[in-house]
Amino acid sequence: MYRPEDRKHQHRKFCLSATATKRGQSDCCCHGQRRFKTRVKDASALLDYGFSHCQVMEDHTKAKDIGKIAVTKGKKETVSYQEDIPAKIVLVKGSKNDVKKQIRIGQVKAPVKKGQVLGYIIYKRGDEVLLKKPVKATESVEKMNFLTSLTRLAERYF
């Protein structure tokens, strides 16, 4: 005979969340199981699997890789941004060579505010985007006024 009160105890499981760091790589897992020893054993196996089958790819995009970023109609002709943009991606071992990096900087028009996103560094494997890192302005650039425009024009032609 079915009794509703039996059902609530029948499927009760407890959860174990575990994290570990090995050779600079941190992994985590969450596992549900009724018995404590089984939870610990399975969580340990999941972490071991992650460490043996995954790797962390680190990349640094330097300002020299991107070049100058021009600002149209700004008091300054260029805007500064981070000198070093670090990225970390967790990959299946052996698939590091499949990752391609693209630098996409949009047209930047004044005014530019400090912290504004100027473009992105995109890490892709095929059509799949793995990571998208923003390139941010480290300074503000005001919009060009008439006097700045006239001075710049005079510098170019005289």
C-alpha cells in the first residue's frame, strides 16, 4: 500500500560540495548521495577525473598586441587601456591548439569614460565562444570642441 509519508523519506539524499587545488588548477564538484562514505568517495573520484583530464590555459594580451586605439572627435586622438589583459580557460587536455584568439576593437567616438568597454578579446574553439574579455579605457577622453578642432587643423596644414 502506498503512503505519501513513505515517499518523502525514500528519496532523501544529502549533498557534498568539494573543492581542491592541484598544480595551480582549482576544481570543484557537488555530489548527492545517501551514504556519507559514498559521497566522499564519489566526490574524490570526480575531482581526480577533472585533474587528470583538464588543464588551465593561461594567456596574456599585451597593449603592443592591440596597438593604439583611435578616438574620433575627441580632444585626444587615442585612448589608453589596460597594459596586460590576463585570461584563464579550463580545457580538456590536448585541445589547447584548437583555441583561437581574436581581438575586436570597435570604432571609438568621444566622449569616452574611464572604464568604458572599447572592444573584446575573444577566445573561440570553432564557432563556440569560450571566453570574452573586455578591453576597457583607463582614462576619459572629452569630446572635441571648436578650439581643439581649429588647433588640430592648423597643426596639420601649417
